Amino acid sequence: GLGAEVARKSLINKQRRKPKFSSRTAFDGRGNYSMGLTDQLVFPEIKIDDAEFIQGMNVCFTIATSDDEKSLFLLKEFGFPFKLA
């Protein structure tokens, strides 16, 4: 019912505000980084009311370096919250 929908939207909004930590082990040895997203609602541009269904996705960042450490530095500069080593 309506109460369940309001509770779901409230929970999703709270989850958006929490920082998600990215794994440092998802580099491929060539500087590229892959990660999975559980749903598209992590993007603030997507309104919860406009989402017909929840859909996850895999994302691969192809970075023009051949070094995981340089790519890690770049992604940290973009604001990726990596777990501590």
C-alpha cells in the first residue's frame, strides 16, 4: 500500500546519502576498474517515482594508463570512496 511505498522511498533516499565503499581489488592489472551497481537509483538524476523497476548494472572504467596505482589515484581524485588497504 501507500505506507509501504513511502517507506521504500525513504529507505532508498537514506541509502543514497550513505557513501558506498569501492573495492581496491577490482583493478585488472592494466589500470582499468570494474564494479557492479545494485540499482540505478544511486544516480541522483534518476527520480524514484520515474523508475519503473529496479535494475542493477556492471560498469567498467577504461583508463588510459597501464598502472593500477595511477588509476586508483585518479578515481580517488574523482571522489570514489575506496576501502582502506
